[in-house]
Amino acid sequence: MVDSIEQIFKLLPRFEDIEELLQNEAEARYILKRAADYFQNSHLNGEEEEISYLVRGLVDKTWERIHSGHFSSVPVTVRKIYALACYFKIFFLLLEDPSLEQIELCGSVLDEAQLLGCTDKLYGKANELKEALMMYLDKDAIKFTRDPLPILAPVERRIADCDVPQLDAPSITEFRTKCYEKLQPTLLLNTINHWPALTKWRDLNYLLKVAGNRTVPIEIGSNYASDEWSQQLVKLRDFLYRQFGQGDGDQEIEYLAQHELFAQIPALKADICVPDYCTGTASNEADVDIKAWLGPRHTISPMHYDPKHNLLCQVFGSKSIILASCADTENLYPHESEFLNNTSQIDAAEPDFERFPLLKGVRFYKLLLQPGDCLYLPPKWWHYVRSETASFSVSFWWE
């Protein structure tokens, strides 16, 4: 365990570790070389203030480049430079002032590096640096004295109708032939019972301890297709207290939805594992996208489809799900806007056949997803999801 900032200095990249990345970025190359040399050469005398100023300027300039257009069009190199600059900025901030308030600020910079930057395959020791920084900053971060969060009771399993096939812990071969190759939505039972998450995550104090200091994107409003919906970056601890604490019950519904939480917080990823059904049909595990879905009762994902294979795994709580075949796409009234063209205008729970008459020809499939269950969804199958209780789901997407 790394417990001093001097030990963490050693995990910063040498210039030769990042030189190739910076070939066509002259300004970033100059600044990050000076920053790397500074920490590799026992803090060169008299240069700290100047290099710190340059690094902060690089963070600001790359932030502007990231926000100058659509996020998906930002070159990965720019996002990697942003992440590197953020890492060096953190160390200069700590050298300048190691107070608790400054440590809290450094935690926010670390989150920015992960949420906006690209830390994947940054350099050899990048993951070690990220985990060591997270542990160091969190152990001394400002803590708020609040009442403990609840430990959620197990949801008692219900007998419920299921309009799709069910398989009890199928083998990879059975999954491939009956589900994957036939593009058949299927409820898979007893396949993730070995996950520590099934018991550990119901204790919301565990989530608070492991991840509470991280900044995460939160959806505000129960349904992302509504006009009142918005997004906000917040500390996970604040989200947990607002949605699961002992409040007055009048707070607006918030949803941590479709977030790569496990790349941001490796300690949580240790509580799950990528199901063999994904890795047995994907080219390799690195091609599987893992998303987190955490929220209170009544969060809704409106009827929509995803372009990839999807295995939706229920850790705690239960969700009502309504499906429709990709063959019915033209009858499901997709939104015309580019942002929502994979989302239907209908309310699948209460379809309006007068307003949307083509729905009369659509066959809907209903099921209840309960703790320990996994739902296989083929690409472009439509699905509506509503949380019946406080809920944590993990989805695995692959091609």
C-alpha cells in the first residue's frame, strides 16, 4: 500500500514513457517534458512555480479543446494529454499546500482526469498511479459527519410472468446456440450468484466508503426523454444521501445511469466479473463495455434500443422490463432528433393507441428482473426499464 506522496511521485511517467504520444503536440511536449523531468530529478530548484503555471495552463487549454465540439469527435490524444496534465497538476497542488481543502480539490481534479480525459493505456504505471492517488486523497479527504446510510434488505423473490425464454445457469455453448446465434432475448437465472457485489453493495455505507468521494455524472429526473431532464456532476456521497438517506421523501429523482463507474473505481470492479457469456462471444474482454445503473425506486429508461449485445445483470432491487422486437422499429415511433433516434416517443407502460395507432400491431414482451438475474438483449431490441425498488444493475455491452 502506497501511503506517502513521495512514494507516489515514483509512479509518475518519465518523459520517454509519453514521448510517442506527444509527437505532434509541440506545446504539450515541451510542458510535460519539463514536468516529468522536474519530478524525476528530485524537484529541480527554482523551477516549481514556472512549471506549475505551465501545467495549469495546459490543463485549461486542453479542457477548451475537449469542449470545442461534440465529445465523441475529440481526438483521444487530446484527452490523454488532458489526463496527464491533470495528474501533474495534482502533484504541484499538493506541493503548494497539503491542507485538507487542497486534498479535496485534488480529488476533483483526479475525477476530471478520468471523466473528461482518457486514462486507458496512458503509460505503463498509469493504473497504479490512479489507484494510489485515489487511496491517498480519499483517506484524508474532508468527511462530513452524517447519519449512517441504510443497509437495504434483500428483495424477496417473486413468482412473475415472463414472456421470454428462461435458462438456469446455461453453459457458454448453450447460451451461444439458444440466445446469441438466434438473437433471442432470454432471462438467465443463477449465473452471477458468486459475485460479492450481491451482498456487499446492499450496504450503502460500503459504497460510501469505497466510492463516496468520487465525482460522477447524475441524471436528474426519472426519464431522460422528458423536457425536465438534466445532468449534473456530483460527489457520489451526496447522491447516496439525497436518494437513500433519511430525507423527507420530496427530493427529485436522480439516477446514476450508463456510467463507466468500474473504470473510475477499480475497487468496485473487484466485486463483479465479466460473465463468460460475453467473453465467450466477444473478441476479448477488453471489448466489453461495463456500465453502472444505480438509483431509487421509479427511475425509468424509456423504450429504446442499443446497437450492441447487452447482458443486463441485477445486483440488488428489481426492475420491470418491457421488450419489443427490432422488426417493429417502424411501429414504435422513434424520435426524429439525432440525439434520441434510438428512443421511442411512446410510454410503453401505458401505450396511447389513439395517438400511436401502429402500436396495435406490436407484440410486447414483459418480465421482472430480480437480484441475481441477467437479461440477454440482442442488438437493436427495444426495451423499457422501470425500477420497482432501489436498484443497482450492471450492463455488459459487446459486439
